[in-house]
Amino acid sequence: MELILKPWPWYISGPLITAVMVFLVYFGKNFGMSSNLRTFCSIGGAGKYADFFRFDWKAQRWNLIVVLGAIIGGFIAVQFLSDGSAIELNPETISDLNQLGFQDVGSALLPAEIYDWQNVLSLKGLLILIGAGFLVGFGTRYAGGCTSGHAITGLSNLQLPSLIAVIGFFIGGLIMTHFLLPLIF
Amino acid sequence: MKFLKFLFVGIFFGIVLVKSEAVSWYRIFEMFKFQSFHMYGIIGSAVILGVLSVWLLKRLKIKTTEGKEVYLPPKDKGIVRYLLGGSIFGLGWALAGACPGPMYILLGTGVFSMLIVIFGAVLGTFVYGILKPRLPH
């Protein structure tokens, strides 16, 4: 039990993520979390504005159930399966973030500087969250998939487009982390 | 009843991503700084085992629970959309520290401000849908 409560090492976590993909493929579906964003748009009536949202979203209900499960899974993991230990980050990462003005680095999953209501409810805080979400939503649909659809499923199926997309993920991620975050914070 | 298995897969997915710390903003930052092997180990081992699993599923002609052959739809050919779209996604991923799966999972961990990120992501998807005919693919 103690082993479960501690953070899981990569060599346990990685194969378990493969298992998620294999389960979904075995159930005749695919592992792709960002597709749900399109489904949300269609449910909300976006089909009135673009062909892209005119599809049979009801065939995607199973994926919405996966989302519901993921929310429940997140709840179970922090409530019952965690011992509250800090994330064991590289000390260099911690000092880099301290220099950017981040405190208590690694004590929670997310930085209070971005996700605490105190910081969210300012113009800058709101713009960061909406902007980050917008980039993720726009980019993932433009690229036709996210980490689950391209990095895990596409690469596992040896698809070249997915490799190009993952290279793109890294170009964007590196630019944000190395050049833009220091400007924002 | 037929949806129950998807609920369980989702719960399993949520637990694994929290326990692996892959949902942590800090882990994503650390990854893009190349300061830890952790995330590379997770994604790398998932992909290597994934290649093997997909190959085996096809090779052994395993039938899905729907009685069909295993099929992973190929992605359309192209470079621009993957490179450009991927880069835009990457900018958001490194800023939010969360991609579409972890957004929901983190909501479940009690971070309700994540709803704003999810709202932004739905908005981004909507704008893409509107602009799609005019974007290079």
C-alpha cells in the first residue's frame, strides 16, 4: 500500500498509459482526449457556424464517459491514493522557477502563481489561463490530435504525421518554456 | 452498461496520470528544460510498449469487443498542419502545464480554475473550426 501512495516511477506509469490505449483499441475505439473539445462545441450548437462541427457527436459519447472517468480518477488519486509528498524535481528546476518568482515549487501538482484564485482573478491571470487553453484547443485540432492521439497512439502506430506533430509540440513547448515564460513571469 | 468499461478506463487513466505526476505543471516545465528523465521515461516507455502492443494486436488478428479487426485510422498526409498546429499546441501545453487529458483529471483533483483553461480550449477549438477552410493544411 505504501508503494501505491508514493509517486509512481516512470517505468510503471508509462506501461500503464500504454494499457489505457490498448484497452480503448480493444474496445474498438481510439485514445484521443482532445476530440472531446470538438464534441463540446457540437453539443453547444457550433454546427450552425461551421461544417467542422456537423458530425454525429452521439457516436462520441463513449469518449465523454472517459472524460467523466478521468475526473473521478483524479479525485480518487489525490483523496485516497496519495501521501501528499512533494514532487521530487531537479534542484536546478526549482532554482530556475524561484528566479522566475515561483514559490513552494513542487509542493502541489500546480503552481499557485497560475492556478490559485487570488492570481486567476486578475486580468493577467485570466489571460494566461484562457490564452493557454485557447492555444491548446486551437493547436490540437489544427494538428489533428494531442499527446494521447499523436504522441501515444500515432507513434505507437508508426505514423509519420504524428512524429511531425510531436516535433511541433516540442518546438512550441521549448519556445514557451525558454523564451516566453521569463517574459510573462 | 456498455459505457461502464469506458468509465473504468477513464478512472484508471486519471489515477495513473496523477500518480505519475504527468499532470504536474512542474514536470512539464522540467521536461522542456531537459532537467529530468521522468517525463521522457513515461512517454518513451509508453510508446515503445505501444508499438509492440499495436503490432501484436494486428499480428495476432485480435478482434475488438465489437467483433471487428483492430484498426487505428491513419492520419492525413501533410506537414504544415502538424508542424504549425503542433507548435501552437506546444505553446499552450507548456504555459498551462496541461494537455487535454490532464485538464479534466486536474479538475477532478479539485483545481476548479482549470475550468477557465477548458473554456479557453473549447473556444480555441471553435475558432479553429471556423477558420479551418482558410488555414493551410
